[in-house]
Amino acid sequence: MPEAADANTTTAAAAPPSRRTVVVTGATGYIGGRLVPRLLAAGCRVVCLVREPRKLDARPWRHHPEVTVHKVDLTDARAVATAMQGAVAAFYLVHSMIAQGRDYRQQDLTLARAFAEAAKAAGVGRIVYLGGLGEMGRDLSEHLTSRREVEHALAATGVPLTVFRAAMIIGSGSASFEILRYLVEHLPAMVTPRWVTTESQPIAVRNVLHYLVACLDTPATIGATLDIGGPEVLSYRDLMRRMAEARGLRARLVVPVPVLTPRLSSLWIHLITPVPHTIARPLAEGLRNRTVCRDRRAAELMPQPLLTMREAIQAALGKRAVDEVETAWTDAGAMPGDPDWAGGTTYVDHREVQVAAPTATTYATAAAIGGDTGWYGGNWLWRLRGAMDKLIGGPGLRRGRRDQHDLVVGDALDFWRVTDVVPGRRFELRAEMKLPGIATLTITVDPDGAGSKLGLTARFQPRGLLGILYWYSVLPLHGLVFAGMLRGLQKAAERAAATTPGLPTAPR
């Protein structure tokens, strides 16, 4: 039975006897946040141990009736043991990714020992740990060595331990995957350390999650250490090629050199990507180690379709239709709680203006944009852009729009496509002009006293270095185009509100 709620505990209704109780640490992180809904789908009652419960507020499963959240410090073995009472399994998904000398290794050991002691005191059936692949030896990186030390600490108390050892995990939000993606997107040519030729057996995140859940119903995994990987053994150079293909980019020129140390590599990664060098360094160190499965017991005990790297990358980038279950729990793109840099580089230009007109009038004015009405400002620039687009095979501005006043999802609007409409409040346009990336334009209207607030947000996801250069080349024009649009919309809406009802004609 669950314990009574206290100031640090959010307790759901009592679970039916048929439900197993499992404990998840790291629920605010990358794997743990995706594991919880899968455990719920498998009929488990889930107890989450976190330092800061507020970090779970954005998770869609946060208030599920079979989820209990405990605010605990994992070094407090007594508090952890109390929270784990009655659990058949405890997932240990905590691992420091901050390289600060050897401090992170000691911190990981301290946490693992306290957790194992708590699990023993609570009578937990088993501990499940997700570690890292890597062949033992003097050359094993400090990062992977720490993973091995955590394994030993978790097993030391005698609580049965299931260890999964994985290489690079392919999925949006995974630090290794995001580094790979940023490097490929931003650099048509790159000088890399020698580890670019090292063999690895990467695995899709949905395949990892399957193993973690399936082991609960597989007694043979109790006390076992299992290597898990995808169906292919690839070098990191091969992975870069796969990523370039998935992003529709030309093959990247990769030149391995012997002079880049892990420290220099991490600084270089930090320069090119948003991943901090303190995280990049242990990852760069680990990449020099061959990470290939030495046995296939996991695949034999818990069979599942293993995604190829092309499939895994495409799924992570949101470019492949997937089956219902996978979509429910592993939707492509950043999930709530992912790092800010997960899911893709996005440049944003947001502007807003106060309008002395009711929201209905302001929205009607904005929704008449394009076609015969024009763009309320900088129309000559829009016409020039449309002509340029037409010359290179794009639709240009000649498509106009289906209805000058009404917008519905799917409508063509000059060289845009309507992708979202909330009548009276907002609409979104996606560019269909020829671009080195994906561009959207969102217009919002919100009440503001007796008037309204009109917002315009331009977003751009660049494709490759050309996309980045394109964004910065047009950025100075935004002051003319978007600021001019807002001023024109403001004046038109206010003129409509002050004169006759109906839709105004925008200034040409």
C-alpha cells in the first residue's frame, strides 16, 4: 500500500492489486521521461524519485492516477528506502554527464551505493540499470569506466541487478545524437579526431525502451548483463553520412587527424553545437572506444524489430510514419523536459504591437493578408521575393489565395500554406518557396484591455550551412518587412474599427 502523503510526496489513488509497483529515478531526464508512460501502458504503478518535482509539470503523464512522485535526495538512503517500499523493480537511470576532473565519478559512486542500500532495505525485487558499451582495458574512457563502477556498486548489496549496456542512443534529445546532427547540419567539411573511424552499434531509443520494459516479464534477465544495439555496426563517419542523407544534404567531407585530444574535441563541439563542453568531453572520450555488442541474448530473450540507422534517424527527425504505440510514447522532436537544444536548430524573430481595435477586427484584418490584399508593408520586397522564387522553380506569389477573407487549414496563400487556424485568435503559415530550410510565420491576436495585441513570429529551421547563411542574410530585412507588416496591419485594423465594419483594404 502506498504511504500517506507528506509535504514532499504527491500520491495517486491506491493501485489495484494486479498492478506492479516500479520505481524510476531520472524521470526528469531523457530516458526516464520516456520510460514512465511505457511502464504505465504495461500495467505498472510508477513511483518517481526526483529532486525537483516541478520539472515534471510539463510531462503529459504527470497527473496520471498510477503515478506517485517523491521529492528525495538520492544520498538519503532512509528516505529512498521508504519511497521504494513494495516495489518489484527499481530503474536506476541516474548518471552525471558533467566532466569536472574525477568528481563526477565519485558522485556517481556515492549515489549508486546509497541507492543500492536503500533498495536492499526496502526489499526491492531487482534493480535495472542502463549503462554503456565499451570493451574493458586501460584505454576505456573515464566516462565508461564510471559506468562500470556504478554497475559494481549497484550489485554489491546483493539485490539482483539487470544491466543493459548500450552504445550511442539515436533519438531527439540524446546528447550524442544531437551532437552528430548539429555537426552534420552546420559543417559541409570537418576535421575530426581519429575516433571518427571507430566502430559502434548504435540503437534507436524506442528499441532501448522496449528492452527496459520487457525485462520485467523476462525472468532470465534477472542478474544478467546484456549488450543492446541496433542491427548495424557502423563507424561514426558512416553515421554522419546517414545523417546527411536523412537531412537531404550533400555528403560531408570528413578528415580524421591525430592531434585532437578529448579536451580539444569537446571545445570544438561546444563551438559548433549548443552542447556544453563539460558534457561533450566525456562523450568525446567515450567515442574512441569500440562499442559493439558481444552477445545477442537481449535480442533473443526480448525480440523486437530493430530499426536500422536510416530508420532511427528519420524517426527522430520526424520524417517517417510510425505505428500507433511508438507515436504515442516517442513522438519525434523534443519532448517536454528535453534540453533546449533538442529537436533542431530554430531561429526565431518575434514582434508585437498594440492595436486600438477589438480582437475580432484585428484578426479579420490579419486573416485577409496576401492575395489581392497584399502584405500590409514592404509589398515591393514581397513581389521581388516572389519573382526570385519563380525563377528557381518555386510557386512565387501568383497562386494568390482561395478566399480573400476566410482561412482554412490546407489553403495555399501566395507561396505559403496554411497549417493551423484558431479562428479569431491565431493562424500559422508554412513557406513553400524554395528555401534551404523550413520557415513558418505565425500571427496571433490577443485581447488587451479595450483593444488587442497583435503578434508576429517568424521561425526558421536551417538545412546545412547554407540555411544558416540564408537566415543571417535576410535578418536585416526583417525590420523592413515584418515591422512594416505590423505597422500596416495596426493602421488597417484601427481604420476599420473607426469607420465602417467589414474588412479593410490594405495599403499597397
